Amino acid sequence: MARILCAWSPNWAIANWRRRNASQAETLFGGDPRPFALIETVKGARRLAAVDKAGRTLGLFAGQKATDAMALVPNLVTAESEPEADAAALVALADWSVRFSHAVAEDPPDGLFLDISGVAHLWGGEAELMADYRARLAANGVFVRCAIADTPGAAWALAHHGKGAEIIAPPNGQADMLAYLPPAALRLEPTAAGQMERLGLRLLFQILGLPRAPLARRFGQQTLVRIDQAMGRAEEALTYRRPPHPWFARLAFFEPISALEDLQRVAFDVAAKLCERLEREGQGARRFRIAFHRVDGRALPLEVGLALAARDPARIARLFAPKLEAIDPGFGIDVVTLEAEAVEPVSGRQIRLDARAEPAREDGLVPLVDRLTNRLGETRIWKSTPVATHVPELSARPGAPLGSTGQGWNPEAPRPLRLFRQPEPLDLVMALTPDDPPRQFQWRKRLHRVARAEGPERIGEEWWRGDIDAVSVGHLRDYYRVEDQDGVRFWVYREGLYEDGVPARWWLHGVFG
């Protein structure tokens, strides 16, 4: 069952303006706690975009004309609204919140959704997670109301209209907690919510008991959709900055750490925690992403890849070790998270029968490939894999260094070990007849006399593929495998069909030895 945390900051725009303009705020207020509001221009009229708590207490509200507000509260302090900066701050808050959940979705203009399914136990429970989240934000001057429920709609309703700043609806128990909230808690259109209240439908239990068909005719089909989403009868799609991730581990520290030795140790500790889960499920992963979360809110990610899926924490920590030197801990790191991607089943390998048997470790080529890949880059370590084509230039492509090559190349038509990127021209070629292999040729200013030859193998353009954007033969080629007097084997071809009076053109395309 999904568990969603909704975080809402009633004073988001005001709090962000104060943080962005600390010196200006000091000048405006001068220690006097006067009411404050942000102003925006809407259709040529100046209106209040956001009002602080003191202003709301005096009867001011968002959307009110600025002239009316100034008449009502003469000592009102105002500043220009900055919606773009508020949106950027919300994105930054979403990125910061990944220390609590891998799946974070923005709820513009002043809220977030966090999918905390399966991660609350890392804090000791949902209440502890919520309290830690609010405390960290409060320490940075951001006050939020939070609610946890089975659905985003229910969590939003409780966070915006529930009683209290920390509300938890028990699993399958949000219906009773929503019953005494106003219709606006369903995120209805303002006209529909206002019409309901004018008709005396001021609480949700009055609406939920009405027949669905008349309710849809009177207030719109969207009303039924919102009711079903809140109650869990219909899915609601959230746009996460990163999709929900089941393979996730987290470590938090009482005191921030910064020493390289500490980073290496916690990299192993968090890997051991995640690999323990992978082993229980018989799974392994090909990619691991670790993130070091600094006390200032910035996350420093690192990523390593494995040639074969594995779950050995010591091996994973060794791959991270060379990259940890680039981490700038700042004033310290208080949280580290690790995610596993490309997870797939991995069968165990028993190497001893006695009780002292140790967990099997990949040996030989695999650790070497992993080290080279993570130091040099994934595109630099690869193995040729066959492609179903007759064109030599297209018959291979880079593949996984330790992956299966599939069916393989046709043994009846062997290809040279070294295939040139571009065929090289041959000079002084002598052949007895046009269809015979060459008896001699000159390549790179050296004359080679052919002792043995095999062929021809005729290769033409793959007309059935239609337009070919990559390399294309464009004409016929007759290939021969030849061996010179020194035992060196070459792959040569004659270009095109024989034409009387036109000298044949010969090319060297590869070397077998």
C-alpha cells in the first residue's frame, strides 16, 4: 500500500522573499514586526499575492486589491512578488527532500508530495520521519504543515485543512478524517466549492453521501474524480522528479562527518545495508548511485557501474573509493543515501562445503573491467558484438564487455581479426583472369606474393533495407582470403564488375593475423 506525505508551506512566498532579501527586510522592518505582503500585477490591477500571518490577522488576504489593503492597514509593508524565484526554490526543496524519499513530486506553488512507501522504518516510523522533516525545514526558516495518507488527495486535504501541523491517517482510515473537512479540501474548482457552501454543504460527509449522478450534473464530473482520488478508488498520477525506487538505503549521523576515511567507511556501511536486502531477495544490481547530503542542503551524487549484476558491499565500496576524493563536504555531511538500479536476479555460487565457507566473490576479469569502466568511462570499455548484416563495416558494434555476443558470426564466412575503418588501396596487383584472386600486390610500399588464396565471396548492397544512413557498399565487391609467402593472411577485394578496358581496382580491408 502506498503512503504519501504532503508538505505545504502556507507562507512559502513570504519566507522565501525574506531569505532572498535578508538585508532589505532588515531595512524595511527595522525590528518593528509590521504586517507584510507581496504584490503582483493581475490584468492591470495591483493585488496582494501573499500575506504574512500578521496581515491575515488584520483581515488581509491574497487576491485583495493593494489600494484596499493599504486603506485597511496603513502601516502595511509591501514588496514585489517574485514567482519565478519561488518556483526555483520549490525545485531546490524537492531536490533536497530526496534525503527522505527517492520519489518527490512538486505541488506548485507551495507544496510537495513525497512517496514514503517502504522508507519510514529508516526513521523509526512515519511520525519520526515527519517530525525530522519539519524540524530540518524549520531550522532554515521554512514552516510546513505535513500530512500522511494512502492517497495524494487525502494527504493534501489533511495538510491544507486538517487540525494540526502533523497529521497521520492510518492505512485505509482517511475517510473518517476527511469527513469533517470543507469541500475545498477536495481541490475542487473554486466555483464548485463556493456553490456547495452556498447550498449548505459545508462538510465532506454531506457531499460523500449524495447520489453520484446528480452530484456530477450539479457540480461537474471533476468533483467525482476528486472524491475517488481522495478515497483511493481512482489513481492520481504524480510527476516525480525521479520515479519511485524500491532499492534504497539511508544512513543518518548524529554529528556531521567530513574526513575522507569517514566517507569511505559510510560508503561501505550503506552498501552493506542495501546489499543485505538484495541478498535476501536473490537480486543484484549493475549500477549504484550514492549521494552525500551536506548540512547546507546540497546533495553530492556519485555513480558506479558493474559489468555483471552483483551485491558485494566491499566491491562496491572499492569502486566508489577513488571518486570520494572529489567530494567537498563543506560544513559536514549528515545523511548518505544509496540507490541500486538495473536490478536483476542473481544466483548464489557455493565454493566450499564446510562451515568456514566465505561468500563467493567475482574474480578474474570482472573486477578489472569494473575498475577500468569506472575510471575511463563506460564508452571506452566494450566488446564487439555481431550484427545481422552482410556489409563488413556494419557487421559489429560495441557491446557490454562481459555480455553475451548472441548467435555470433557465420563460421562459413570468417572475418579478419583486424578490420580497417577504411579499406586501403593496393598497387601492382596481378591476376591471371578477371575472376581469379591476385597473384601479387603491393601494400604500404611492400610487395607481397600470394601463396594461397580462397574465394571469391561476393558482397553487394543490402537493397532490401531501403535507405541506409550508415555505411553502404553501393556496388559489388568480390572478397578473397589470401596468404603471402611469409604466412601473413589478408582480406582483399576487387571493386565492381569486370569491364573491358577498365582496370580493376583492388583494396585491402583487413588482416587475419
